[in-house]
Amino acid sequence: MNQNKKTEVKVCPECNSTDIKEKGNLIVAGNIYRCNNCGHTGVLFPVMAWEDAKKLKVKTSE
Ligand SMILES: [Zn+2]
């Protein structure tokens, strides 16, 4: 039994969205992530358990 479930997700510190895309190609800083919801870009996206992240209220800018 090897369940390889996705148990952790990155969460945007600005809007709590879990719709995070890894940009990754920058030589300087290593992995860079971008939030697809609010456009926040950075390296410091907290990782949360998927179960907890689901409960967060995602802020929408509109
Ligand atoms: Zn965001």
C-alpha cells in the first residue's frame, strides 16, 4: 500500500489561494512562485496541510 496523496500545498500569504505556480527559472533566487489569483510573486509561500488550506477563505480582489 503506497498511497502517494498530495497532502501539502503552498498557500499565498496575500490572499490564501492555493493556486500557486512555480516559476523556478531564475538563476538568482532559486524557486520563485507566483499566485495565479492575486499575482503575488516571491519565494516565501507557506506550506500548509491540504486539509487546513481548504478551510481558508481566499480573498478575491474584485
Ligand atoms: Zn495570492
